[in-house]
Amino acid sequence: MDRKQLVAGSFVLLTWLAWPGSSAAQCEPVDDIRFICDLIGPEDLAIVPGGDWVIASGNQEGGRLHAVHVRDKTTTVLFPTDTRDERHDATRYPTCPGPLDLTDPNDFRAHGLYLAPGSDDRHTLYVVHHGTRESIEVFDVDAGQGSPSVTWVGCAVAPEALRLNSVVALPGEGFATTSPGTDDVWEWHAVGGWAQIPGSEGSAPNGLEISPDGEWLYVAGWREAKLTRLSRGRTPVEKTVVDIGFRPDNLRRSADGTVIYAAGHGNYRTPQETSNVAIIDPETLEVTRIFQHIRIDGFEASTTAIRIGDEIWLGTNRGRMVAYFPAP
């Protein structure tokens, strides 16, 4: 399906699904939307290379990292579990004080996710963590033996002024992360530590995506319903801002890199609150909304959108389920 076909089909989906008074409290379908239940605050989703599994975060009390089987829609807890694999890589993460103190596993808070593909079914998962410490926690993902497994390998504890939201891996090493409280974007490297990214001030940052070559950052400006494209490593900094039409939460690049999916809220925290998804052309920054649905009891509003085969999946910060429906 080419992009023109996608947009044409999307308009039908957008109007067809906008039914009021919906409830998924018992995990029953709503219109053409179905749910994967028994999760807690699955705010973000990351596709494991190969497309058989998705990792879901858990950003509320009792939340966990879960592996979700794409075909069967079954879930498995990845972290924390009663027995945890931990192997601190002090070379890559020299300032990390050690594994998380999870005497009470419910202290774990997994917010934004980013999975950096590796080789031989071994990948790297970056997790924005709240709770016992404000940090980026890093896991080695082994996807070679059926259900994926994770091993904690390191962290970067955030400076005291920062409260993080989303994260992306940078080419080579290190990562970038958004800090809504200080209204900017930061990056971290093993050599040099934390530094503010020039030009990111005032971007109202929430979600974050990066171009494959690492030269451009895409910042979801949730508070101001905008998207900012920001250059990295260029002087002067190049910056373009476009209106999204709703409050974009997370951003996720499609598997082929041709579009970015933005998910977020309309009429935030009102009875008319909506879940929204738009596709964004990373070159032209053209925005096309492809999905809008009135608030669903038990799911609330979408925070992230990914496309897996013939389905679009949505995460939420205020709910206990992942939603999915046929892609346009």
C-alpha cells in the first residue's frame, strides 16, 4: 500500500470509529478496536526486530516490562521478576551506581522505551525509569529463544533538575532524552556525561524520535500541540516547527522509515477527550491524521502508536490494556 492509499483509507477509519459513549472496562471490543488486557500503564511500545513480539512499558504502580506476542496477544512479564539477570557493563555505563533497588518491585516505573536493533538476535532496550531513581535503565534483549528475555546492563542517573519522558539511542553510543520540566532535550555519553542539546529549548518536549543517520531529532511538543524537527551537530542549528492538531505524546518511526506515527490527546482531561494518531512525513513534515476516537473507559487516551503488519497498536498511560485495530 502506498502513502496515497494509506491516507485515503485513513479518512474512512477516522470518521467510522468516532462513536461516543464507549467502554472497554471488561476488555470487550469497542467498534473495531480490540484490547490486550492485564497490563498496567503501558505508556510506550517497542517492536522487537522480526515483528513477533512487542515490549510494553508499565508507568503506574505495579507496572512491569511485558513481552506481548503479536499473533497470540498473550503477555509475559520481563522485568522485574523474582529472579533477575543483572550484569553491569561498567565500561559503557561508568557512572551507574549499580542495579535498581527493587526490594518492593512495585517501585519500578517504566515510562518511555526505545529498542536499538543489534545483531544475532541481541538488541539494546533503553527505558525511562521513575521511582527509586530518575534514570535511563539499559537492558540487553535476547530474542533468539522464543519469548524475549532481558538482562539489566547499566544506567545513567539523571541530574537532579531533570524528570525524563522519552528516549532514543544515538548512533555509536549514548542516548537523547526529553525533559518536560526544563523544557528541553538532553543527551548522555559515557565520556562527557549529560549535556543539553542546542536549540531544544522551548520545544515543550514529550515524545522523541531520531532519523536513521542521527542527524535529526523529532520532538513531540505535547503542551503546545506541535512537532519540532531539530538538527544535531550543525552550526547554526536548523529548526522547523509544525502544528499537529492535537497534543502529541510519543513518536515512532515506521519500520521502513518513510513516516513517523504520532499519538496523543485531544480535549485533554475533559468528557470529550479523544485518542488521535497522525502520520508525519519526516522530510516535508506534512501531517495527516488517520485516527480519532472518543475516550474509552478503561483505556483512556492513546500515548503511542506503532504499526505491526496489518494492525495499528496503541498504548496508554491511564489504563490497563493495549488497543489494536486493522490498519488503514
